[in-house]
Amino acid sequence: MPGNFDLDAAARRVAAKYGFEADLSGDAKRQLDGLTAPAPVPSGVRDLRRLLWSSIDNSSSLDLDQAEAAEALPNDCIRLLVAIADVDALVPKGSPLDLHAHANSTSVYTGVEVFPMLPEKLSTGLTSLNQDEDRVALIIETVVDANGEVKQHDVYRGVIRNQAKLAYDDVGAWLDGAATPALVSGNAALQEQLRLQSEAAQRLKEQRLRHGALELDTIEATPVAKNGQVVDLEVARKSKARDLIEDFMIASNIAIAVFLESKGRSGIRRVVREPERWSRIVDLAKQYGTTLPAKPDSLALANFLSARRAADPVRFPDLSLSVVKLMGPGEYALDMPGRDPGAHFGLAVHDYSHATAPNRRYADLVTQRLAKAALAGAEAPYGNDELSAIAAHCTEREDAANKVERTMRKVAAALLLAHRIGDVFDGIVTGVSNHGTFARLFHPPAEGMVVHGQHGLDVGDKVKLRLVHTDPAQGYIDFDAVR
């Protein structure tokens, strides 16, 4: 089977199984056909094309939702500007393309095929902040002081021009002293700009860590396919460039939530509640000689994780994975002025939205519309009941997208391991539920079910696993625990 297996067909089948619509309706196709140019620049927006904007994303990413710029200010402050693609300008609420985006609510990345929330003509073209093209954007501005505190923020509309589409791996390596990326080489102004952005990001991160934000490093393996065959499982590693963008997006998502609250507007908050299985996290910490409080405490957990990262960086991703699994999933929730729907435990913040990826996530597109209406002094485009329903739908669709991506990782891993039946691997238990006990190999990072010897195992346990069966069509990998 492996030699004749159609990965693209499998991806489409799995996406359909979990309810994702790959095809546009006739009305949506007609709307798309009528879009031939980026959104025109409306009067009254700020012209910010003089700034040195750049974007950093995966080298293969073409759906550029954000671009960044920074300026040094007096008193050792840094002004950070994040431009968010104005997707709403071409995809208004209630339009056929908007209904399609709402149905899926998120882009799905399988490593084999991408199922974009919005068609590529938009997400990688007319609504993408592409290099050397003028684009209307929502600007989120924060001023960061020397201690990483955000002294002020602002939200407004502007027009920008991305001058450099950069890649995580190249910029991250350069910030660590490796070779200079081609677009950065010979451009002293851009080099200075990126170093200033890196400084701002480090300040923001240090401030969040002081408040108990969790610094995790999980392994996410993406299938690498050549000529229809899986040749590897590629793991994205953390780097200064990835941290930079993550820190900027966190600051910007907080700023949008605070902005809407200041205008007396409802919104959608991203919530990660206190860990569902804190007692198991406490047990894990005991195995390393650390005593955590009986009740969930993000700062205590953050300090424990920081110590483990320093003590054993090679195995830290495995501990991170266990903590992530035990914390439980995040969700979207209605955020009404003066009513806190809950905190984001992992980030140790209360005011957190999703606003920075409107090409990829529907909650972000909704938040963009809410912010634009607040800026214009117009009536909110959504009522509270509608926002609550959208939040629940986006949570469900995000869970479904995770299942599609996880299934396709298993399909790819099953293909990769098909010829290794009987081999024994080192691994870690990643999940225990009524559905079974699951474990992931350290190398290759493939996950499957423990079908024999699983009794007594729990999340975070290290275990030797014998591969006993693979079924690429179903994405099944079965292990025996070797005692």
C-alpha cells in the first residue's frame, strides 16, 4: 500500500470527514471572480509607507497576515507597530465568501495540502501583506519601556508597504550570529530594524515570564512529502525569530482586547482556564524533586519549567508536551465590558483576544470588524448572542482542524514506519482517556496507540514501545509497551 498511497486524496478525505468545505458555493465563486484588485485606500487612513515594514513567517507561507516595524523612542522606549491585513475590506460580513469562511472558521495545514479559510486568490494575494505591494491594514501600536511594560497602545487604520518577506529559520539563525539572509544583507537599516524588534520582543517576553507566563517548547512534526511519498517528519524548532513574532502577536492581541474594552465594546476572548489535571502536573514535578502548590499557580509552574529547560534542554519538549496535554484545550468566549470571561493561564494574562490572523482564523476577522466599527464610532456589527455563537463555533472548528492535522500526521507517520514493524523505540505517554492510551516516539516523532501493556501508564511516563501495526489509510499506529 505505501507505494500506491495517495496522500492528497487522504488529506481531502480526512478534511471532509471533520466537516471542512473545500469548495466554494456558486455565489462565493462569483464574488471571488469579481475581486480583481486589493482594497483601495480609503480617505483618512494614515500613510505609513515611509516605515521599514517587514514580515517573518515560514519560508513556504504566502498568506501574510501581519508585518512589523519598530522605532526607538526617548527614555529607552520602543514603539512597536504591527500591521494586520484588512481582510474585511474585501470580505464584508454576510457576503458569500464570509459565509464560507465562517463555515470552516480556520485554515487547515496538513503538511500535504492546505485547506485555506479563504481562497488563495485572497489569502495569498489580494488580502495578503505581500512584499513590494501597498496594502490597507489595521495598525496595532504599543510602546514598550526598558522593563518590558507596555506604557501605551493605539489602534488605527493605515496603508503600508512590506519591504521584506523574511523566513523564521533565516532570521533566527542570523540573530544568533549565523549568515545574513539575502534580503537583509547589505541593508543596514533593515538589520538595525530587526535588532530593535528583537530587543522589544525580549523585553516583552521577560515581562510576561515575571508574571508567570509558561515558556513551553512542544514538538510538532509536519510530514515532508516528495513525489507523493513521505520521506520525513519535520519538526519546527523554536528560534529568536519565532519568539519575536510570538511576542509581538501576544502584545497586539492584548492591545486589541484592551482597546475594545476601553470603547465599551464586546468581543471574543481567547481563554485557557486553569489546568484540568493540575494534580498530575504536581505529580510530574515531584518526579524531578519539585513541589508545586496544591492549587494551580502559573508562576510556580513557570519557575519549574524554566529550571527543567536549563537542566535538560534535550528532553524539555517532552515535558512541555505533557504539561500542554494536562492543561487542556483553550476556547473562545464572549467578552463583555466589565465581565471577565476568564484568563489565559499559559500566558498569565486576562485580556487576550485573537486578532492577528484574519486570513487564517475567523475569530480574528470578526475582531477586526469590531475594532473597525469602534474606530468609526459605528454600531457594532455583532450582538452578544451572535458573538457567543461564533465563539462556540470557532472553538469547535479549531478542535476539528486539530483532529485533521493530527490524523494526517499519523497517516504520514504510518507510511514512514510501515517497514519497521517489530522495531523497539523510546517514547513518552501523551494521552490517557476512555479512548485509549497514546504515546509518541522520540524519533521519528510519530504518535500512536498503546494496545498492550498500557495499564498503569499516565501522561508524561517514559516508555519503550514496540511497533506492532500500521494502517496508513486510517492513520493508525499501534504499539506494545515493553516492560
